[in-house]
Amino acid sequence: MNRMRNHYITLLLVLFIPLALYGCSGTSSDSESPLFAGAKELSYIGNGPIPELKTYRLSWDSAEDSITPRDRIVYILYRNVGTTESIDYAELFMTTTPGVLSIEVGVSMNEIITYFAVRASDEAGNIDSNTSVLSASW
């Protein structure tokens, strides 16, 4: 019986200590997404490490959230390669570390036109719904 009790206590500690450390009671009252204008600029930096690759810097202004501090907001990048700037927001391209406001992206010569979009996510997982799209071409 003591062995079962010890496993139960260990399970409780594993589940609830991380929540306490992050100041979370297990449920979030944050249901509002951050205010975010989306991608602001896509500027050409130069050729990448291989001749078939161009490097661009994708940047944006910080999102604002009523609960999550700016330096803890994560940005989700989406991209579409093709002739339409339609972005499939169900398929993310990459995410940033919290607080990052720009990232370098490569565009291959096989990707004649590449469209990029950025959305902000707060610590509760709420994601904004801006539709700003920028394009890079080979």
C-alpha cells in the first residue's frame, strides 16, 4: 500500500510543481489572443551558404497581450511556395523563441515566389488572426 501511495505522491509532484513554478493553477483565464499586426518587413540580406539560396530577414513589431509580457510571446511563422499568397494556417513553418522580433529565412531558387505570414501566441496558447502576408522571390 505504501508503494502505491508513493507513486501517487510522485505523480502529483510531477504534474503540479511545474504548474506552480509558472504561476498557473492548471486552468487559464486568458482567452484573448494578443494584439498583433503581423509581418512588417521582409528584406533581402544576400545569398545563402549555397548559390541556390537567398537569405531574407523577416521582421515584425512586438505583439501586446493583457497577461503575457512582450518578452514571453512566441511568434509562429507560416509560408506558402507558389503562385498564390494563400496561407494554410494549419501548417506552421517554424516558431521563434519567446520575444524574438525577426528571423532569417532562406528562399531556394526552386521556390520562385515564397509567401510568409507571422502570428503571435501568448502563454495560454491564444493565437492572433492577422492576415498580413509578405513575399520573397528568386
